[in-house]
Amino acid sequence: MKMMKYLSLALVLGLLWAGCAKNSDPSATSAVSVSMSASTTNGKTTIGGREAAAVTLTEVKVNVRSIQFDFDHEDEHFKKDSAFKDDKDARLKGPFIVDLLNAGSFVDQVVTSTTLPNGKYEKVSFRLAPSTEAGDMNGKSILITGTTGTTPFVFWHNINAKFGVKFNDSTALATSGAGVNLAIHLEMDRILSATNGGFDFSQAKDGNGDGTITIDAINTDGNRDLANKLMKLVLLRTHCEKGKK
């Protein structure tokens, strides 16, 4: 009889422990928003103007197809948490067309918001891809327009590419319940200013003589190689940083 009581007590305690273990599963989540911005050091949409012709921006648009958050697989949350199923990283599917200029001023745009399981993340990746939506972004991953000196220019590319940030410190992106904002930032000075190591518009030409310099992947004005160089600058000089919401 005592043995039965002990077995019954052990069974009850076991069930209670299992219930507590399930309830204490660390699959709590944090709200994470992803925003994108473009800017210059002085906040103006006109870049340069001394050694080279000034570049004035009128439009900056980007099509983000997806965003992926790579878990730190050594994190204890990842090993224990039921939210980290099938060893898969979290991915947000777009497309997200982001317009970074409004009425002649740079604006921050929230790309998307989501919730992620609490834990450590070692990398965030963003996939650019051509848009399939009707409108001026159709077939384009990025579109930048403006003037160089007094001449209008259009730059666009249909690249399908991934860029992002890998956190060297495993605590750099660690969610624990507080809201987090990830900001993707395009450094326009360093992308479009030759004096800052950026693109040199003096090399671009209006090949078809229509009055607009077109720098694109299909070689409209004979600037395809320059379009590839400019696209590399965009990817190289776009970074991601974390801030509290």
C-alpha cells in the first residue's frame, strides 16, 4: 500500500513537473520592426557640387523580396525552445517596395513588423529582387532618379542579390521581450559622391541622345558596366543597425 502511495505521488509530481516544464518553455517572443532609410551627412538631397557636378536626388526606391533572421544555433534558447522548429531560421516574405524620398526629403519607412522567438541571432539578410508589381518599379530591384548638374539621370538594376549584417558579438541582436527596431541604411554620400569614393557620374553618357543619362542593366545608353559598379556600391554601403523601439 505504501509503495502504491509512493508511486502515485511520484506520478503526480512527474505530471506537475511536465506541466511546469511545458509552461516554462522559453518560447516568448519580441516585437521586431524593420525600417529602411537613406540619408546624407547634411540631410540634404543634393550631394557634392565642388570638384564634380552636384547630384540632386528625386527618387530612391528599393524592392525587398524577403528578410531572414539566422538564429545563433549555439544559443540555449535555440536548443530548448519549441518555437525553433526543424532547425529553420525565421524568414519574412515580401515583396516590400520601399520609397525613401517624399516631397524632396528623405523619409524613414517601416518595411515590416513581426514577432520573433526570444534568443540570439547571428545574422540578418535582406534579399533584393525585381518587382513584379505594375508601375515604375516593375522589373526593377532598385530605382534612383535625379540630376547630375543640369542633366537628368535614371539608375535602375534588376539584380537578385542578398545583403545584410553578421553580428560578431552574439549579444548584438538578442531579443528578450523589449521591442527592437532594425534599421537598413543607405549612405547616399558614399554611394553617389565621387569625392567620397562613390560613383563618378562624369563617366556616364547619354548614349541615345534623349537628354537623360540612363544607367541600367540592359545598356540603354551604353552604361551597363557602370550600372553594375553602382549596384555594388549600393550593396557595399548599405548597413544594418539595431536600436530600441
